[in-house]
Amino acid sequence: MKVREAYQRTIGKRFQFAAWMFEQAGFSKEEAKARGRLMVTSLMGDSSTGLKAQGDWEKVIEREHAILVRK
């Protein structure tokens, strides 16, 4: 049970911080929250799937970045 609580607390803080970053970039609160969640889950997925082992990993990151910050 303590592990679940720690995980939920940690992921919640990551979502909050990511949303704050997008708000600072000029997105509405709702848009920032959605983009923040997308960014965090994308980065977590990339770290577990070995993205850097792919030859075009830099292009993948650039594409994801462009999608996240486009208004």
C-alpha cells in the first residue's frame, strides 16, 4: 500500500509540474493540464521502451516536442 501511495504522490507532482510549465508557456489551464499529462506519460513510455536504441530517436523527440508546444 505504501508503494502505491508513493507512486500516486510522485506521478501527481510530475503532472502538476508539467502543467505549470505549459501554463508558463502561455497555454490555458485546461490545455496545460492535458499537454502536461501527455508529456509526462510520453517521457515515461520512452524511458521504458528504449527510445534511444532507435536510430531516429532524435527525430521522434523533435516531433513530440513540436506537437506538445504547438498552439
